[in-house]
Amino acid sequence: MINKRTDRIDLRLYPGAKEALQAATALRHKSVSEFVLDSALSAANEVLAERYHFGLDAKKWEAFQTALDAPTQSLPRIEKLTQEVGFFD
């Protein structure tokens, strides 16, 4: 099954920006749409990866593992809240 592109994004840009995009796309043998889409998706994936992946040095990793392995703490105020009737109940 071929995914068909149906959604659009319109951009307003300075003439110099358009010329730079056209020059870059010619070097990559792509259309401006393909070049902009590839570049934007690459940047989006990088931003999203920063949200879901993080690196720790050995000391911080050990502290993280210790925190995960620690027993849970009783939080009476939270327990009380979960037992109260909610606004929409």
C-alpha cells in the first residue's frame, strides 16, 4: 500500500531563503517539498527523541537504578484524594 500525501503546509519565506532551498534541493536532486519535508521530519524526530531518551553517566545511572528499585513510599494525602468522590462521579 502506498501512502499518499494529502495534507499541506504553506510557508511564507524571504526570497533569499527560497533561493537557498532551491540551490540545496538541486544539489540533492530533490524537489523543494521533499527537501523541506525530509529536513523538518529529521528535526522533529531529534526533538522527540530528546523527550524520550536521555543519557546518564555511571554514577547517575546507579542512582537512577537505586531509586527505581527502592520500595514505594506511603503518601497519605494522595491516598485520601484517591478515595474521595470526584467532581464528575
